[in-house]
Amino acid sequence: MDKGRKISAKIAAIYALFGGTWILFSDELLAHLVHDQPTATIISVYKGWLFVAATAMMLYQLVKRHTTLLIDSETELQERNEELAETEEELRQQIDEYHKSQAELYETNQTLLTLFQASPLAIVSLDLHGRVTLWNQAAEWLFGWEAGEVTGRLCPLIPSFDTEAWQRFFENTIQREVLNNIEVRRQKKDGALIDVSMSMAPVRDASGEIAGIMVVMADITERRETEKALRKSHQLYGELVNSIDGVVWEMDVATFCFTFVSERAVQILGYPVEQWLDDPAFWQDHVHPDDRAWALEYCMGATREMKDHEFEYRFIAAEGNIVWLRDIVIVVVENGQPVKLRGVMLDVTDRKMAEEEIRKLNAELEQRVRERTAQLESANKELESFSYSVSHDLRAPLRHIDGFSRVLLEDYREKIDGEGKDYLFRLRNASQRMSQLIDDLLKLSKVTRSELNRQQVNLSRMAQVTVLELKQAQPQRQVSVKIAEDVTANGDARLLRVLMENLLANAWKYSGKQESSIIEFGTAEVAGEMTYFIRDNGVGFDMAYADKLFAAFQRLHRSDEFEGTGVGLATVQRIINRHGGRIWAESAVGAGATFYFTLNGVAI
């Protein structure tokens, strides 16, 4: 607009200047040259037309010139407008792309910020001076400082003893080095130290220059404790395995190669552990040749059947000696298939040698038993012969002595003085005592030689019958008897009757001097074993002499106090022994006695 005005003003000025100059000079020139008015008028008309033509040409040139300029300017303007429109479109697209990029960048930043804050790992960003620029929530939880407390400050995590190492890590990272999983100790707000795994990487700005570093830390305190506990567990496991008095081993079923062997293998068999592990055929090659085939077949068969097993075989040790091993094997099954064998090889060489020695001793013992049996059979025959002799050869003279003594006392009473009668009474008593002693010896012999015929026996009923017989023999006695009901035992009825008769007669006899005698039969549990007892309130005995109680012909009381031969309790003990039991007594002088016995052992 301003340019058009300037052009119009310029044309008007030129026209005014040219027209004014023409009129002024042409009129002056015409006045000097033409004095005739008509001529002057005609010339003036032609001068006017000339002026018009000249000015028209001048205006034409001016307008043409400026019009060309205007057209060129308009064309240029149009081109520029088109370029401007294109530029504007490109700019608009760039602006749209910029806005889109900004939105994506914002979204990315938000995502990264969310990840940064949500990360379970402590993440800390530092500038080139080591000051904190970012501090996520995990760092707050792990170290105790909130982000506001540390932002803009030097990193507070470095303990004094680790300053030099931290500075080295920091400088290396600034020099574009990435550090991964460095295990260090870092300081919490409360001063406590924790173990962390630290990684560091440089952070670049928009121009690609390093602007700081990023530090990522994971708390490995629990892992360290776990590793420590695991190391301790492995140590204890190793100590336990090596403390076992045997070779602990593991083997791959597919190859029959050892995958683990304890150190005891060196001590027991002499081969280094490496040889066990490196040689695929180690076990097969060192089993004794005589045991190799069956041992391998047995082990493989049990493994196929997935059965734990144990067996004994001979193994050739490093020094060439033969070691007997007891191999206890567990089959490890996975997905229904055996995959490993685990076991313990125990050195049973000493036991095998002992068994061999025992076998030899047993053979010798069996030979001795045979010899002893022959001797016993001979002795039994002699004893039977002696018993027969006692029973027949001795009894006849005794009967004669007793009979003649009785005849003398009855038929010649008037002819024999008092002293003679006394001798005869003594003679009869001695012969009767001798006869009783022979009877007791025969009973003792029969107890030893007779065969046991075990059955269930009612001891309570036996006790009742025996006490009834004792009362019938001495009806004047005041005796209180308590017998437990339905007491039974498994044994020989005939021998158990002899046992009960002897023990009850013993209690009856030694309680005879009491005004009111008390006898009791029952059972009790002693040391977890069924035990029978017979108790009385008789004279008792001194426990200092208890070792003589069950010996034949040993008596703790004089014959004039209590009659007897001293064979009864010896007979009882032999019956108890034959039933595999034991008998003992408890007593005190004047406080009665209790006899305990068991019958639950192995019969002999």
C-alpha cells in the first residue's frame, strides 16, 4: 500500500515538473519567436498536442516501467506467498509433530518416573559433583532418608571406610565405565550398615554429554545371611558326612558313575576321591572278582525295581588287602524312573572276622558240647545207677535199722534201761532222717533230669491245695492265708507243683512260732517283668547269709529249731532255672521273708 502511494506520488511529481517546465519554456519561446496571434494560436494548439503526446509517451514509459515492476513484485509476492503457505504447512506439521513428541516424551517420562518410583530396587541419580538429583521410594525405604532430605546434598550413603573406593567407582563411571553388581556396604540413616549389590552407569544430557550417574542398589543382607547359613549348613553337612564311619556316596543310575564320595573313602579303602569320580568303572573294577557278577546283578536288579537294598561284598583296597563292605543303598526316583543311587558303605571287616572266629568257636563249642553231652549222658547213667542204688541198696538197710530199732523198743522195752532207749530213739530218728534225705536227693535228681512239658498252669489252685494239705497235717495252727485268684504260669505242671509245695511249706514251717501266722501268695511287676511272690511273717533271716539260701544242704537255722534237710530251696532254684526264670528273697531277722520268682525266660 505504501509502495503504491509512493509510485503515484512520484508519477504526479514528474508529470507536474515536466508539464510546468514545458508550459513555461514553450510559452516563453513562442512569445519570443512568434508575434502573429493566429500563428501563435495554431502553434499553441500544436504545442498542446505535442505536450499531450510527449506526456502520454512519458506517462506510458513511467507507467509501463512501474507496472512491470508491480507485476514482477506481484509475481514474486505470489511465489513468496505460496512458499510461505508451504512453509506454514510444514511449520504446522512440525508443530503438530513437536506437540506429539512432547506428549510422547511426557508419557515416556511419566512411565519412567512411575518405574523409577515403583522399582523395588533403590535408585539414586547424582550430578557430576556427587549431589543427589533423584531418590526413589525404594531408596527411602531401604536407607531411611526421604527424597526431600537428600536432594541437592552429597550422597549420604558412603561410610567413612569406603570413601576412597566410592570415589574410584564414581570417577570410573564418569569416564563412561558401567559397573555391575559390586557388593559393598552402605550406611542407613540410623547409622546401621547393610550389604547391597550396586550397579552404576553414566547419564547423558540432550547433547550426548555425561551429566551425572545413575546408581541402582539391591539389599542383599538377607541373601548374605542365607549364604552364611548355607555355608554353615554345607560345613555341618560335610562334617556330618565325614563323621559317619563309612563311605557316603552318590551314583548316576544311567552310567553307574560316582557323582559324590565322602573323604572317609580315603581312610577306609585308600583310593583318592578323584579316582572314584573320574573312573566310570571304578566300583565294578574293584569289587572282588568272586563277588563282582552277583553284586552287580543284584544292585542293578533292585535298582530297576526301584527298591532300596543292602548287601555285603568284598572290595579290594588300594594296598591290595580285602575289605568287607556292607552297602546300604537308597534308590532316588523321579517321574517314575530311578535316576540316582545314594548310600553308605560300612567297613564290616572286623565283624566278618569276628563272625568267622565265632563260627570256628561255635564249631569247637559244638564239638565240646558233643563231648560234654557224651560225658553228661555217661554221668546221667551213673547218676541213674546211683539213684537206683540209693533207692534200693540204701533203703533196705535203713528199713532194717529202723525196723529192728522199733522192735527193740516195742518188744524189749522192759529189758532196756533208759539210756539204751535213748540210743534207740536216736538211731530211729537218724535212720528216718537219712531216709528223708535220700528221698530229697532223689527228688532233686528227678528235677534235674526230667523233661519239661510246658502248659498253662493255675498256680492259685496249686497254692490252695497245698495249704489245705498243710492245715490238715497241723489243724491246731492259726494261719491266715491270702491267695491271689487266677494266677497262672506257663510251665511244667509237675515241677511247678514241687516248687509251690516247697515254698509254701517253707513259709508254713518258719512262721510256726508266731501266735498268728500270715502267708500270702500273689504277683507284682518288678522291673517291667511279671513276678510271683510268697510272703510270710515268720522268723526271717539275716540277708548277709542270703547267698547260702539256695545251696544244697545249707541251712540258716539249727535242726533243733526247724526240721529239714536243706535241699528244698535248692530244688526250687533248679526248677526256676529250668524254666528260664530267677528267684531271690528279701528278709530281716524277726520280720518274715518274701520269696520272689519269675518264669518268663527261656527254658533249659
